[in-house]
Amino acid sequence: MAPQLPSDLVAMMAKGVSVIVASRNAQLRPSIMRAVGSRVEADGRDVTVYLARRQSRQLLQDLAATGWIAVVFSSPSTHRSVQLKASRAEMRGAGEADAPVLAAYLQSMEQEIQQAGFGPRTTRAMLAHRLDDLVAVRFTPEQAFDQTPGPRAGAALGGAR
């Protein structure tokens, strides 16, 4: 059952903030990569992250083999962060229907990164991709944790254990 996340946290994730995706292989060796986009449904129970295939080979192999996924959403301007975990991820090639989602994500990240003193050029370089190289990874969060630096870091959210 998906954890019930606070609406303000879902709004932060949905607007487009920094997204780091991780998994692991059967020997528990981790793999990690920055996503180049994300989509979070209004209730936070359906999440899609976009990974560049050429940069994420090991991560995509691990996701395909184990299904285990951990994703951290973090606002660069405030450091507010949340980690979502799931035991099943579905993958598909990205297509033209995903282009507006990716464009909105880039625009939001440009604004976020600009608050940290870096211009849009930096953000565009960091999130550069070819649409035909992207994999959309969809999952339903099973656990959620506050990862904002401070005394609540690591605390379960929304009834997660």
C-alpha cells in the first residue's frame, strides 16, 4: 500500500526538483544516477522518472533484474528532501508524449538552480538528453522517508515502515 504523503511534499516533488535514482544488484551493490526528468501524479501514488540509457546502463540493468528502486527528490533551493522506495518498477522507452513533461521539468530545475546562483546554461548541460535515449521508469511508492537535513532525517512518512 502506498504511503499517504503530505500534499505540500507531493507538490514540491511534482513541480520538478532534483531527482536521484538508485537500485542494487543481487549482491546488494548499489547503482545510482541523476534523472533528467520526473512526473508525479497529484496524489503522489504514481511516479515516473526519466533516465538517459547511455548514462544509466548499470542502474537500468539492476532495475530490470530486481525491480528495487529508491528515488530522492530534493529542492536545491531549500534542501527539503524525500526518499521514496518500491520493490517493483516498470520501464518503457520515452516518446513524444513525454516531451512536455521533460520541458516542464527542465524549466522548473532552471529556476531552482538559478536560486543557487547558477544560470540556465548549467542546468541545461546537467540535464541534456536525447528523447530517443530516455527510459521512463514508473513505480508506486511503498515507503517514504523524510531526508531533509535535520532532526527528522530518516523518519518514515505517511505510515511507511
